[in-house]
Amino acid sequence: MTGQTDDLWEEDPRIIELPEATVLAKQVSEAAVGKRIRDVVAAKSPHKFAWYYGDPKAYRSLLSGKTIEAAVGHGGLVEITVGDAVLLFGDGVILRFSPKGKELPDKHQLRIGFEDGSSLVASVQMYGGLWAFPAGGFDNKYYWTAKEKISPLADAFNGTYFEALFDEKTERLSLKAFLATEQRIPGLGNGVLQDILLNAKMHPKKKVSSLSEKDKKELLNSLKTTLTRMAADGGRDTESDLYGRQGGYKTILSRNTVGKPCPICGTIIKKEAYMGGSIYFCSACQKI
């Protein structure tokens, strides 16, 4: 991983998408698997948009005394197996690991303290899900869809699988709407979308109906190679990892690069409002 280490508790906005979920799950596995939970503090700092499963006061009895067994990323979610229970963190959560002796933040929405004195601490700046529940007990379609669908990082996410995502309804959509909505590809959100489309030389507003078979192959290749590189490099440089370190993947199109020259052709990178969010693009490399 490259990039500078931020202050551990600096609350930069966190958007967990597929690369970040993959990185965080790997780091939780390395830092916490095998550790026994000593205490749990949930909802210490009230937050209107911190989403819990049931009563957060019940998290202590559900998790205390149990051992972290595994951590895995599903789309943009980080799932941690804790005995017969599950911890699940979603988009918007800032998840940090604190070693023994490290001063903990005054404000947080969930702290998992281990017997060796280390902790996992989760906080929410804007919004985020911090769910703890008995295994199999969370009836949430986004969670189960993310678990059941094939990850773009897997070999099984191939041309046949990708082609099956297209139908009569998707023909009317823009590429942003097709790729980043309805959980067609869990974990692929507006953040990672930008570089995927630049690498494919396609505009976010380009209509699915205009894609040729060659276009679809190029889009699939860009999707898989871009996401693979993002995950391999430790996530995007607009996000941070379990230790507060900036991701090592240098985004080409993001809030970090708007107004700067495109590294491919030199055209100034633009930002526009679209579909309730922002899109970044190079008007020369990405024509509609």
C-alpha cells in the first residue's frame, strides 16, 4: 500500500465500494481473526443515520465472549463472522483497528474490544450500516444480493455472465444507470464507475442501446481490470483503509483530479451533476 497515513480517527467521508470492502476484509482477517471479544459498546454517540439491527444495546450480549472467525467482502459490504453471529458494515462506515494502548476516540457508533486490549472501532460521518445479528437472521435484500451474486473479481464473472445483465429494460439506460444502480453488480458504485468508463473510453451518459458487441467486450475488460487493480493497490486514493491510510490506487477521474489535465490526452477533466450525484469525465476520451 502506498500513500500517507492519516490520523487514525480523521473522519474523511468513507464510501465503501468493492475494492475497499475487499481490502478491509483482508485487513480485518489479518488483524482480528482468532481474537475473543471482551466488551462491546454500541450507539455511544447518537447518530440519526447510523443504522443498527434491532436494539444496539443487545449487541453486547450477542457478541461478548465470542471469537472473530472470518472476514469477507461482499460487494460494498464487509461481513465478519463472530461465532454464531455476524457483524456487517456497509457504505458510509469508517472502520478502524486500534492496537492495545492506542487512545480511542471519544465519539463512535460501535466499538468491539478484544481480550488483548485491541479494538475495532466504527464511526459514521454521514450515514452507514453497523449491523450485528444472529447468522442467517438479517432479512435485507441488499445483503443477500451481494452475497449471492458473482463478484467482478471472480473468473466466473465472464462474458456470458455479463451479457445476461442486459435486457429490454436496460436498453433505455445510460451506462452509469446500468452499472451503478439496482445492484446489478454489487459494490460497483459511482466512485469506481468513473475510471472504469474512462478506461473503456465511454461516457457515463452513453446509452446501453448504442453498445456494439465489441463495446460490451471492452466494457467488461475495463470493469474487471480496473476493479482488480483498485483492490490490488489497496483501494482508491479517495478512501482509506483499516489503519487510516490512503488507498494506493491513484484515481484518474475523481474529486482529486477534476480541473486537471487528463493523463491520456491533456483535456481538462470535467465534473457534472447527473442522476443525483456527480460524474467526472474527459470530453475528448469519452464521447457520447
